Amino acid sequence: MNPVDISLYFILGPDHWGARDPAWLVREAVAGGASLVQLRDKRYGAAATIESARALKAALDGTGVPLIVNDRVDVAMAAGADGVNLGREDMRPLDARRLLGPDAIIGVTVKTIAEAEAVDPAVIDYASIGGVFPTGSKHNPEAPIGLDGLAERVRIIRNRAPTMPISAIAGIDLANAADVAAAGADGVALVSAVASADDPRAAAAALIDRIAEGRARRQPDRKEAAS
């Protein structure tokens, strides 16, 4: 596994940034503590998405924060992004690894127990578990798994990969981020809580505090698994 800090995983795309400059949004989020950034573009084709990825990559230059592209291995390669996040309908992680090479960050979205059981630490660098709560950021036909479902999937992945970074995704905000971390997630992946905030930097910083609070509330077995 490649090392990944997944404490605050900021996801954004043209459906989220509206009239705001996405490069500014990313810089503000990183200044507040965002440790990983993902471009999720479900609206435009490859050419426009590559340009967006290049712009975000340039905005992150010098910060040490990696840029991940959702779904599109081709876009990640063309834009020089740091990695990809893959779902069940996307390219297999092993094929993405062969194309992107050993240093690329490859993450997967985990929804079901079977997907948690299939996580392979020889290929995958992090897992995002969800959807934990209802969300308006993307269409999700499956019922939320809740905190208990999150904790169950965390345990399964930890049995296979004790040190793999795990984030929780969907419907996460300042009100529930601590509960998510207490359930075993190393961090949170989110969109609106930062992208829609009046002050994205302050929103990111407040979320970092909530994540730390949740980690401190963990049961001993969950603390040991995440250490």
C-alpha cells in the first residue's frame, strides 16, 4: 500500500462548485486541513474533465496533497493526477494498477459486505465506506448503512488489512463526523460540508477537530486497529 492521509477527503466537481472557482475552493479546503482531494465529474466528457483535473492539480502544487480522479483512469493518466477512486462498475483495481504503476494511489468505494471482504491490500491503498447517511450530493439507490454498517465493514477490512486507511462517505457533516470517526473510520469523505460552506477553510478546520474528537472516543479495539 502507498501511504495516504485520508483524514479529510474533499470531493468536488462541476455539480458542486457552481459559480465558485474550483481552484480557490481546493486551496481553501487544503488550508483548513483537507488531506486528499477528488475530482468527481459526472457531467462532462473526457476532454473537459482532463482540463478540470489539470487545473486542480496545478492548484494543489506545493501543498503535498494528492489529487484523485473518480472513476476515470484515462483522465487520471492524461492529467497527471496522483490516482483514482474506483467503484463496482469501474475498471478493476488490478487493471488500474497495471496501467497507473506502483506509485499511483488506488482507492475503492465499499458498499456491501462482499466488497469489504474483497479489498486487497496488495493492490488497493485506501477504502471509502458508504453511503453511511442519506445524501443529496449524488444519487444513491441503496439504503444508507448507518454507523453500525460502517463499523461492520471497517472490522472486515481491518481483518484483511490492519493498516489500510478507511474513510466514510455520504451525508457526513459537522454534526456527525465525530460519530463516524468513533465508529472506526480514519477520516471522512465529503462534498457539501466544505464545498457549500460560506468559509470552506473554516469548515474544513472544524471537521478536522470533530474527527479528532471522534477518534478519542473510540473503543480500545478500534483505536488499536487504526494506530
